[in-house]
Amino acid sequence: MKPEALKYTEYIDYPCHLSRLEWIYDTIERFRDPNKAAKVLDVGAGTGNVTIPLGLIPNSEILGIDIHQPTLDIAIKANTLSNVKFRFQYLQDCPLEGQRFIILTEVLEHIDIYPEILKYIADHADKDMQLLITVPNGRGPFEIAMQPLYLMRKMGLNGFILKVKRLLGKKEPYSQNYETPHVNFFTVGRMKREVAALGMEVVEVKKAYVFAPIIETYLPFIPLKGIARLDQKLANVLPQWMASGFYFRIAFKG
């Protein structure tokens, strides 16, 4: 990723989130057609911390869509790049023709109707499209560590959780929508089966971290950059089931 792209994201202070941005950016650069505009759709763009830096990719056209207007307003205000646009829009109302890359980063775990989203992409996207999905490992250490928070939310204590996070110095630069807990829990096998049923296939899987996202959630005052680098090296050598998250590159079969 170009160093100057870091000027367009708050993720520079959040190593776990920054690694997702770097992987998405580098994947688009690696697989784009240099003779065509790189048209990218970021679904669930949030505050634009992934979407806006992608505008630094040469000859790119970036569209971020979201259905939470307060979050989208932050992205629109932060954006200074003419080739990056934001829109309040449901994916099922968004034309997909010509979109070379479609991004769903930390989105599907929040949405009950995610099979409808994947099917819409499979039915309407061009056959040379590549789908970039990142999700937590539904059976990994991060999701296990999050169970107390999920239980507290079910008990109606979301306001209390937010107050504690603020006291600990925890900031959440990716969204202002705090009412979207994880409702889906993905594994590599589940993702492969889901997309295979739609005529697509997982062509690349990257394991992401083991303990760093847990530290970032519960101990946000601890400097994480050095820890995150070591933790990513650990994730690279451990079995898939021990990773806290996965990055998937998905394409149509054949």
C-alpha cells in the first residue's frame, strides 16, 4: 500500500484494522487490469477508513455504500478525493455491472440475511469480479473472548458497555452504529460451502492474528503495533482454527 494512503485513514492507529486495509488495497493492485479503470464497491463502508484510501490506487473509481446515515456522514465529511463517492444505498438496489472488486469487510457477521447478499452478488456481478470478504473466525479466540460482551448486550447493557469503553480510552473509528452484534459465525469451511453453492470459490485465505484483536478490545490503552506484528507471525504458523479472523478472496468458478 502506498505510504501516502495512510493520510486518508484513522486505521494507522489501529493495527488490526490497518492490516485489513493493507490486504484489500494490495489485493486490488495485484489483480486489477492495468488497462481498465479499477471499479471498486465497498459495501458497508462505514466511516470510510477503508474506502477513502483506495482512491489512491491509480485510475480507480471507488463507491462506498452504507445504510447508517450518521456513519456515512462522517465518511462524506472526511473524503477529499474526487474519485471516491459515498451513497446511502442497500446493496440490492445497487447495480453491480462493471464493478471489478466488491468488498465486504467485517460486514457479513452482523447481517441475518447475508445469504441474500451473497446471492445478489452471484446473480448480478460480472464474471470477472473478485469478492473480498473479511470476517472474524466464528470459532476462534476473538469470538470466544467476545462472549461476555454479547451476553451483556442481550441483557440490555449496551449503554454501560459504551461508557466503560470510553473510560478505557476505546475508540471505534469504523462505525457509529453500536447496535449490530455478531449474529453469524464463519469458518473457512462454511465460507467455502456458502460461495460454492452460488457458483463461486475461495481462491485465497489469509489468517489474521490470534490475540491482538482481543487486546485491542479489552485493553485499548496498551500500545499494540509491536504486539500485533508478532501476533500476525504467530497466526501465520498456527492452524487455521486458531486465527481470530480470515481474509477471503473469492471469484467465480472457471
